[in-house]
Amino acid sequence: MASFISDFGLIWYLRELNKKEFMKFKDFLIQEILELKLKQVSSTKVKKASREDLANLLLKCGENQAWDMTFRILQKINRKDLTERATGAIVGNPNLYRDHLKKKLTHDCPKK
């Protein structure tokens, strides 16, 4: 069952980035991969990846993880238009939206 962040959906967001933004996106993605210690995706493959290949690499981490990383990176490269559009899209997918809110609220509110 495909959701909005299916292969095609993710490719659409990546295609909206100009060349400079796409390179920044890949740099931030490599940082995320290293920080999260994701073994499913190698930084070498990220560096060489086209937009389509990068979408496939991201989805190897799982749909929710791919969404979380994409959303964070779009924020880092100041593509507010895309983050707003993506937020609107996940609202239509209750499972992704619930997971997104859960992570956002857990991250923003320190545990007591």
C-alpha cells in the first residue's frame, strides 16, 4: 500500500530542489546517516545518487524514517514552501501524521 512518500512522492520533492539545494540536501543527508548510524544507506551512494536513486536510498530506511529525514533536511535548506506542502500531505495520511506529531512533541517537550 503506497502512501504520499512513495517513491514517486519523494522524487517529486527532490525534483523541486535546484542543483545547489540538491547538493546541500545530500550533504545534510550524509550527516543524518552518520548521526543516526544508519547502515542501510552508504554516504558514498548518496554522493553519487541522482534524485531518483536518492529517493530509493531513503526508502531503504523505512517510510517513516525517510519522511522524518526529508522533512528535517528541507527545513535546514530553508525550503519552507516544501515543508508546508509536505505537512499538508501527511495530514492526509493518519499513520504518518500521528508518527510525525509523536516524534515532534516528544522531541520538543523534555521528559519529566
